[in-house]
Amino acid sequence: MTTLDRAFWMAAAALAIGVYLAVYRPLGNTLDELDAERESLTLGIERDAQLARTTPALEKTLRETQGRIDALALGRDAPTLVATFVRNAATASVRDGVDIVAVDGHPPALAPSATDSHAGGDVFLATPIALTLRGSYSAIVAALRDLARTRVLTNVRLDSIERLHDVHGTRQPALVARLHIEILRRPEARPIRAATP
């Protein structure tokens, strides 16, 4: 191989390396960046498609929640709400096999001097009552579950629970549960609206 041939091959190799460094390598980097951008856009489109699929479900949940809020009896006066709650408790007790042992409209150790006290800041007024239930564990749980589904908004706290043996001569154990219940209502009769987007 002559010097001229070697120079030719070296020039050709230098030209190939130069073309690689000047054209192909930046083009390869640009292609990698474009692939990464395409992948990012694909993930964004998939997220948007997922959001579009869940939007009707979210709107349905919002409508159901708004319906539940609208169904709550928050704008009534305290005596009406207490009467509604006690009537619901009586219905639940019959259905679930629980005895209502006592209802106290003004539990002395639990209520301030006025009938209404503020619960949760200025959002609701609370009217306290004490309710004592007697029955099996499962019946009391069922009654509490039924009371939680009423149209009257309440805060319920278990004050005491006592186990009894031999209820009504049946020799079956039962519980006596004393509950402190705050019946909540709005200070003035205005509807609560869920935030709309």
C-alpha cells in the first residue's frame, strides 16, 4: 500500500468519523429526544383518556352526594328534628329487635345551659339528647347503622356500655348502650350546595 493509498483511506476514515460526529450523532440524539417526548405525550393521552372515562362516574357520584345532602333535614327547627330522630329510632328499634330504655332530651352532664350548642364551629347548631338502647350486640349495631341512614344529621358518641345476663328470662346476654347524640341543624334555613367545578 502506497503512501497515497494510506492517505486516501485515512481521509475517508476521517470523513466518515466527521459525518458521524456532525450528522448522525446529533440526529440520533434528536431521535432519542423525540422518542422520549412521544412516550411522554402517549402517557399524557392515556391519563387524559382515563380521566375522560372516570368523569361520568365522578359526575354521578357528585349528583348522588348532592341528592343525599339535599335529603338531609338541616333547615328544620330543633323540636321537629328531635321528634323525627326519636321516631326513626323507634322504627329502627322495632325492626332490629332493640329496646329503647330511655330518651333524655336534656342530658344534664352533657348539655350547656341552653338547648342548642355549637358543633363544628358556626356551621351547625347541635341539640343534645341521650338515648339508651338494650339488646344483643348485633341488634344494637344494626340499630345504629339504621340510625346513621336517617335524614337527620347527627354526631353519636357511646357514653357507656354494660353487659347484662339473662334478659327477659331468656338467659341470653344483652348489652345496654347509653349514647350521647347531637342532632345537627343549620342556624338558618338555607340549603347546602356541593361545590361545582
